[in-house]
Amino acid sequence: MSNGTETKGWTSSPDTRGTIDILVTCLVTTFLCCWTAVYPNIPGPKEGFWAIFRDKVGLASLGILGPDFLIVLAMGQRSSARQSFRKFKEHGHHDWTITHSFFADMGGFVLEARGLEQPIPLDAEQLFYLINHNYVEYPTITKRELDDRDKSDGLSRLIAVFQATWFIVGLIARGVQGLAITTIELTTVSFVVILFGTSWCWKDKPSCVETTIVLKTTVDINEIIASGGAYSASPYDHTPLDFISRHDTALNVVWQYYNELLRKVAFSPFTRRVHSRPWNRVPGDTFQWMDLDLAIVAGAFIYAFASIFFIAWNSEFPTRFEQLAWRTASIYMFTYGGVGILWIGIWEWILLPQKRLTEGHAMSLLERSRLPRPGHFFGERFRLASYQEPPFQHTGDGSTHSLRRQPTILPSFVDRARRFLSKTHNISPDKDPHLDTPIGFLFGTTVLCAFYVVFRMYILVEDLVGLRSLPSNAYDTVEWLSFIPHI
């Protein structure tokens, strides 16, 4: 040029990446995974956009802080929808789809009847009961009409899946070429695993629905309640149709306890309390029963999620302490899945049903339909709090002597501890008896979850702190041309 300025032609981008590139890519991928993968339930009749937004934020927060809990929540909802879908099909409702079941379980159908001050939401089990007993007419809404109510953004889902898939492909390529992978990238992959799991569970569930379908009946609500017989005589805590279905799983009982405790201390980031009695909406954080096959699938996703952190076992960390802490956290996250499943399973199938039977808690028709269960088989033989030793033995001369052990310090302590742990604690606003939490169950779960929170927070903090000192090849980019066959 005339002024002598030096110029260059086409120039390739640098073959390196910076810390901000790593951070932004991971944060964007994590946000897409946690935001697009959650499907909140329908809000109350006087609630709108902000209620849906708050519920979506709550589920996304659960996805960030406890992704394995989110997959259990989603798998339970799919299991419930699948069970009711089969019931409708078996009774000749061939146009009923699993999307209908999801729509019902999220509070899409509400009942209007004499004796009700306001319409109450119906889950799929309750709707099936009302239809089967000719209290309401079968809803004629089609799947296409339900899809029209679905306001989910298909483009954002597609972008999230593409970004997640490309992210994993990039990390695999880095591993093949021997380039360092940061811990924050591994944590992002764990979110991707949960994204794929929840997307499959909720692929048939409508999203961001704001309106409900009103089903009217000419029958008084008290007549419907009376049809349930003795099992409907107990006072309700959610709606008058509690006698048909409630999802009082062991995990849900302790989950609601912790949420209520958070509300009393500050606030719960995961869920909003339902203030209306009877309920005017179905909260979206209820952990439901799972069929065995879906429970196995959930366990597989949980172990896939927890196994990812082992990839950084021999990675370079800024300090030896951080490496040991990461290894310890990885071991616990993996162990927590198995121990947690076993612990919850014991209370779900044996101890909690046994205790409810002992105390005479009324069971819903849904819970009764799940019989027989181990807890009911062994409930009469093994009681947590009612064991009594034979007090006397008859001798040959007609006299008796006591067989009770003489009081000692150790047995006395064990007995008091046993009785204490068998007691229940209830902090629910209305003292719902179905949310009575055995102190033994609460204590064990709290210990497990306390370590989970500590190690989970360490992983999230180390992801950011560890960026201060990375191997030099962590900043190198993948040479994609090396994967193309050439002569």
C-alpha cells in the first residue's frame, strides 16, 4: 500500500483456548442442561408466568445441587404415568396416551362438585377412579390438543441436546489426543448425563402449561368420599380424594421434612408450599413409587453420573490436598448411590410400612394396591417399638419367677435409644400424620445427606478454584484434522 503499512491475508484462529473459554463453555452447557431438562407442574388458578418460572428455577436448582435426586424424581413421575396409562388402556380407553397421564398427574384435570368450595386437582389415579365409578365423564381431549397446550420451546431443547452432544464429543477427542481435561468439564459432563435421563423420562410430559380442564359432577363430594368405605373416613390433608391416592414414599417423607425445615430457617430453593386447603395445585417435587425396571434405569443413571468424577483420579491438582479431597469426594458420591438406595429401600419396603400398620395409619387405595409388600408380611413379627419379653415362667411347684433381665446400664441405654429412635417427628404445617418421620430414619438420612452436601459443594467449588493452576496442555485445542483419514 502507498503508506507502507504491513498487511496480512487470511489468518487462522489461535490453536489454544483461554480460561474464560473453558469457563463460559461449561457454564452455558450446564445452564442449558439444567434449564431445558425440567418440566414444572401446572400452577394454581390465580398463578401465572412467575409461578411457573419459580417452579422451573426450583427444579433447575435441584438439578445443579442434587442431579441424582432429579433423575429419581423424573423416573418416579414416568412410572406413575405409565401405570395409570396401562389402567386406562385395560379398561378400553384406547385413545388415552401416556401424555394424558402426565397431564393428569401434573394437575391438568380439576374436579368441580357440590360440597367443594373450589375445584380440586386430580391425579391420573383419582381420575380413573371417578370415571370407573361413573362420577365424571371420560374427558374427550385428544393428544393433539394436549400438544397445543405444551408451550415448551423445541428449538431450545434442540440447542441443548446439540450443545451437550458436541461437548461430550469434544472431551472424548481431548482424551484420545492426550490433552488434559479440567474438573469443571467433567462436572459438566455429569450434568449432560442427567439431561439425557430426564429428557427421556419427561419426553411425553407437557411443559409450561398454565390452564386446566374442569370436570363437573352432579354427585356430592361427600357421597364420593363415602364410596371409599372405611379407608376414606380419615380426615384429608391434601384433597378429599386422598383416600384414592397419595404418594407417601419414604424418600418423599424425608424430602418434605427437609424442605419444611429450610422454610422455617430461611426458604426452600426447590419448591413452593401449597397454602390452599384443599390443594388447588399439585406440587412438582413429590417423589413417587417406581416400578422395578425404571428403578434399575434410575440406578444406572445415578451410577453413570457418580462414575464420571473418577476420571480425574490421576489428574493434576494445584495441591496434594485438593487431589486427595477430590478422590474422597468421588468415592463417597459413588458409594452414596448404593448405600442410599439400600437405606431408602429398607425403610420404604419394611420399616415404614410396618410402623404405619402398627400405628393404624389409613392407607390410600393406591398404596393398598401395591400389596403384598415385605413390610406387611413381616409387620406382625418384627415390630419396631412393640416388642415385649415374656414376663414370667411357671415352675414345677406352681410358683413363678421373672424372666425379665435385671436392669443394667447397657440394656437400659439400648432400650431408651431404641424407643427414642422409634419415635416420630413432624414439622409439617398441618401436622399431616402421613409425614410423620421416624427419628431413626431421619438421623441416618441426615448423616448420609450431610456428607453428600459437603462433598458435592467441594466438587463445585474445586471446579472453579482449580482453574487457577492447570496443566499447560489443558489450553490446547483439539486437532480435528488428525481424525480425518489421509495418505
